[in-house]
Amino acid sequence: MTGANKGIGYSTAEQLAQLGHQVLLGARHPERGEAAARALREAGGSATYLPLDITSDEQVYAAARWIAARFGRLDALVNNAAIKLEFHPAPPSRCELDVVRRTLDTNVVGTIRVIQAMLPLLRRAPAGRIVNVSSGLGSLTLATTPGSKYRDRPLLSYNVAKAALNSVTVQFANELRDTAVKVNAVDPGFTNTDMTKNSGSRTPTQAAAAIVRLATTGPDGPTAGYFDEGGSIPW
Ligand SMILES: NC(=O)c1ccc[n+]([C@@H]2O[C@H](COP(=O)([O-])OP(=O)(O)OC[C@H]3O[C@@H](n4cnc5c(N)ncnc54)[C@H](OP(=O)(O)O)[C@@H]3O)[C@@H](O)[C@H]2O)c1
């Protein structure tokens, strides 16, 4: 798990721990990561904090080496960590390039970095799963559908990054199509977290459910898909 110390990431880690999985709780701040892992252990789960800033080659590859030495494989990777630096209303014409750069560097390049580092470990698992936590805001279809709420949310850097993440999902799924590894994107829905300044309409627990479902999907489960809690959504 990346970005697992709070919000939707923490709830996903919590639910995976409740299902009996050994959770590796990635977080960029040691105190926050340790505190979150401790809370899951105190609730009876199996959780270990892993230092993981997804913008750091050094930390991401150190994490992969640690997992390889300790477990020899990784059953599921949930790419949840992301930043959102704009708030509605944010006309694309006024978005600063530095905001675009920083958002793409974390949400897209950082996620690709983690996938590339963890892929050898996922290939060694009997049924490796990758879940990229996307957003309905990354859907080009929804953004161009008259009447859709997504058409009125032009957050340039965040939405472009989620659209790119959707493509990342398909690119890796296609490369891995003949393997046991399945790769999917999930829209957790508009959720009460720090990212939305708690203005969402859903709890992190509700948001995590679809992520957990895809992270634990069976051999007949989908790959190269884009889902919310109700099923497939349009790219
Ligand atoms: N909330 C929503 O309504 C909503 C809707 C659709 C999609 N999503 C997606 O759901 C995911 C989780 O969002 P959230 O609402 O739970 O947001 P959040 O509460 O802001 O949590 C984001 C997490 O990502 C971590 N993070 C950010 N940059 C990182 C980096 N460079 N390396 C490692 N971790 C990093 C944060 O760590 P720190 O605590 O150290 O900052 C935090 O743990 C994101 O991918 C988001 O885009 C959210």
C-alpha cells in the first residue's frame, strides 16, 4: 500500500488487515506510518510500516529489496498515494506549470516507479494484483458527457494525472496479460478525507471497499478495467 497512513489508504489497509492479510503500510512520514501500523496491530491485524515516498528512487527500491528479503513476493500492490494541489474552481488557463509538474511527478511518475520496482515481486506471487487508485475525474468520457458532474470539475493537473494513471493501468495490464498479474483502476468516489477538506459525501471505509475487492479479486477477476463500487465505469 502507498499513502496508507490516513484517508482512503488507511481504510484500505485496515480492511485488508481485517481479512487476515499481512499489510505493508507504506507512508512517507515515519511517525505517521508507525502510528497507523500500530493502530492496525492493536486492532488484531498484521501490519508493518514501510518507509515509502513514491517520489524517491532510493526509498522505493529499498522497500522492494526489503520485501524481497523478508517475503520473497508481493501479492498485491495498491497505488493509493497522490496529491491534489488545486481546488475547484480552478480554470485550466490559470493552472501554474509547477503545479502540473509536481502533480504528474507524484501521481503518475511516482506510481510508475512503484509498479516497476515491485513488479518482479508481484510476478513471483501466485496471483499478483495491482490496483491504481484513480478518480472519476480521470474519465474522458464522463468529462465530455453533458449533464455529468465531472464536466464541471476542470482541475487541470489532477484530472490529467488521473487520466494518465488510467492509461498506465491499461499499459501494464496489456504487458502482463499472459501472466497471473491483474491490473485495474478504481474510482473510490467523493470521500471525506484531507484531500477534499472533508467535503466528500462518503466515508473512507465506503471508499476502500472497491479497492479491496479488486486487490483480492480471484483468478477469473478482471484486468485492464476501471471500476467504482457499482461496477465498470467508462474510461
Ligand atoms: N477523497 C476523494 O474524494 C477521492 C476521490 C477520488 C479519488 N481519490 C484518490 O484516492 C487516493 C487517496 O486519497 P485520500 O482522499 O485518502 O487523500 P489524502 O487523505 O490526502 O491521503 C493521501 C495519501 O497519499 C500520501 N502521499 C502523498 N504524496 C506522497 C508521496 N510522494 N509518497 C508517499 N505518499 C504520499 C499522503 O501522505 P502524507 O500524509 O504524508 O501527506 C497520504 O497518506 C488518492 O489517489 C486520491 O487521488 C480520492
